[in-house]
Amino acid sequence: MPETPIFGYRYPASTDPPNGPAQLQALAEDVEAGGVRFANYTCGQAAKFPTGSWGLIPFEFVMDTTPAVTRSDSNRRFTFTVGGVWRIDAGCRVAKGGTGQTQFFAILAAGSTTTRYAESASYQSGSGGSYVATRTRRFESGQAINIGTYRTGSGDYEIATDVAQTTFVSMTWIRP
């Protein structure tokens, strides 16, 4: 059977022998497989990190899930099992601020702190802060991301959790 050019839906060709049930089943399976893929996770506990190194945020709580995204590395790594264009939204609330320090928050390529798909940063003057990073881009099946944070200066800092779920990551598949 031929396929549509964008979504790859199979349909009967004019030369295919008629087999309505099998052809409709193939189309239904393709439509179902191409449906909305959405995953949403939140950080369940306050996470403490040392200043001067990247801290990868653990996302323990599953709000929504899809087989198109898997978690590993103590809920710090997300791997796409379906390639295509994905939108990633991530947010973080820092509970413990510092004076004269710069806080970074980023969507990172897994295993790298230099490949950042999106980043947010601010100079802190004694309080915590909230950060959001968003990116829409193509990921191949098998590519993975981490969500991380980094602070300059001295002393530890904490990623907060609260009922508003401000430390989160959401991944939405848009198209192949």
C-alpha cells in the first residue's frame, strides 16, 4: 500500500486487490499511532545541588505519559522512542537563592552540558527564582535530553517542589 507523504498513513492503491477490512485496519492503526503523544512529569522532592556544577533534576511524578518517551538515570534522562518534531516545555523554581550569583536553567542534550537546546538565566540578589525554557525541534528516535540547572558563586542551592508543580517538564510530539 502507498503512504501519505507527511504522516505516512497507508491507503489502498488503485491496483491493490479490494480488502476493505484489512485496508481500513491499516489506516486506523496508522491514525492511532500518529495521535497525540504527550508526557508530563514533575519533581517530587526538593533536590539540593552544589554551586559550580550542573545538577540534573529528577522528575519522579508522572502526570501524563506516552510510550514515545521513556525515563532512565533515576528519572533524569528522557529518551524519545518516536522521531519527529517535539515541543519541550520545562520550568524550575529555585527555593534557596544567593547573593551575587547567576542561576542557569536549561534543556540539555543527554550526557552534555554544553549542548543546550534552550536556556534561561538570571542574576540573583538574595532570593530564589522561577525559570522556564521552551524549545521546538526535531529529535530522532533514540535521542535523549536532561533538564538541568547551574549556579555560579558559592554554597548549595535547592530546586523546590510545591503543589503548583512549578518544577516540571512536558514533551509534546507535533509531527513526523
